[in-house]
Amino acid sequence: MSDRLKFERFMWFHTQIKRSRFPNSISLIDAFEVSSRTAQRDIEFMRDRLHAPLEFDRSKNGYRYTDDTYEIPAHWISEDNMIALALAARLASTIPDAALKEDLCRLIGRMTDIGRKTGESCIERISDKISVKNVEYAKVNEKFFRLTVRALFDDGPLRITYHSPHSSATTVRTVQPLHLMHYMGSWHLLAWCAAREAIRDFALSRLLAVEPAEEPVDVPKDLPPLKEYTRRHFGIMQGDATREVRLRFSPRIAALVGEQVWHPQQESRLNPDGGLLLSFPAADFRELVKVILGYGAEVRVVSPPELQTLIRQEIDKMNKIYDHPDIG
């Protein structure tokens, strides 16, 4: 008999228990016209191989679960699918909400056999195999994050209190969440701001208060695609007009930089001395200056002149700090 028919019997038996109908071997025999031996084997298979928490209730003359949260593992999931799920759970470390990560692991645990043989939790089991370390990330309030995600998927407005470190201003806004983005260690909410009547970028780490808003937000129907908006406003590609940037890396770090992707349209060429010449288009140099300075004397800006000037100016500012150190 095919595995498909067996699985149908398992699912039927499982559904009967979930509906508090207390099925037994006779129920299986009547529903599928199988032998009593087959019916008993099915029940034993569910208990021993599918880890179903079966218990026979003599007062009801049928089976029930000792754990009502049990679900039959999805055996249509391949080994590669399980690995992908495990990776997804581990990479979810960027999510600043422990409860959401636990929910994800519980879901994976119910769908697969991860951790069942060893008795470990899903997170413990995956942590033994895969590690993710985040540095220089912005801390986000877990409650604020969950409220934001909920509003995003429910298409509900939010009332937020937001502090800008650039202007030192604290404002209260009613916004309609449009897109959530994790960028360079920080979570950003792109939302339509009712007060500014425009799309605004809110760093979740700067939220002082978040709550569902009662008044709806009227969002224009002709907003630009969010992917296009993020392209223009995030990273070295932001903006419309781009210029070619050419960087020369020393032979000492050429191999390291050669492994990296700075831009989808980048071009790299090894020089005779072993150095690397990296070229790519960029529209905004502010973030790029920080990245370049991180490589110290191992990199030199070949062009454009404007970027060279910004690097020199930043180095001059750094020199002044150390030429006139604070005393004490």
C-alpha cells in the first residue's frame, strides 16, 4: 500500500483526535477498510515514529493527545528543506524579538524532528551547528518591533514618538507602515507620514513610544515602488546621478577585497604588483567615506576628485584630534 494512503490515515486519525472524537483501531478499520493488524500498526507508528503523544482514554474508548499543541511533522519536507529552515531560524538572530524567534523555532520543531532525538530545544540544537555574531547593531525595543511588524502586515496605522539625534527633536507622528528594512545593523521603517504627507524613514532604535492609531492614514495610490525608494535612499547607490568610483587596494588585502561585493555592477582588476583596482558607480559618498577609512593606508581613492577631497578632510580632522589631545 502506498505511503500516500498511509499518510492519509495518519492525518485522518490526527484530525479526529483534534476534534475530540477519540478514535481507535476500530475507527480506522471502518473509515479505510483496513485489517485490524494494519490499524494497530498505524497507531503504533504514530506513537513511535511520529512522536504523537497518544494516550488511550478508557472512559471514551479512544485515543487523545497528552499535548494539545502536537502536530504531525510535515514529512514532505526534504532534508534540504530542513537545512534551509534551520538556517532561516539561525539567521533570524537579527530580529530584536525573542518571542518571535522562539515561535519560529517551535514551528520548525513541530514540522521536523530537530532536537527530538536529543531532547534539546530547537534553538539549542541549531546553535550547536550554526553561529551568527552581530556587531555594531542598533538596539530595538522588542515590544515596539512586534507592534510595528503587526501593523505592517495588518495594514494598520501607528502613532509613534520619534527622536532624531540629528536635530535633537522629539515628535509624535501618525504613520502608515509600508516596508521594514534591515540595513547595516539597523532596522528601518519606511512609512507614510500623515503630518509630512510623504514617505519617511524611521530608525526603530529611535522610537520612544509606539501604539496602534485609531485614525486611519490616507495613503496616495501612486506611491513609487518601495524597492526603487530603498535603492535611492540607502547605501552607496542612493540618488539618481551616479559617478564611477575607483579604489586601489594594496597587495596585502587584495585577496580579501576580491572576495567582497560592493556593488552589483562592480569591476575589479589585479595590478602587476598584486594590488587590486575596484570600480563601481556610486551616488552618495557619505557612507562610502566611512568604509574607505576603515581600510586605513591599505586603500587609495583613484577617482573621483570629490571623494579624494572628502577623505583628506576627514583625515585632517582626525589629525587635529591627536595633535591636540585632551589632558586628563
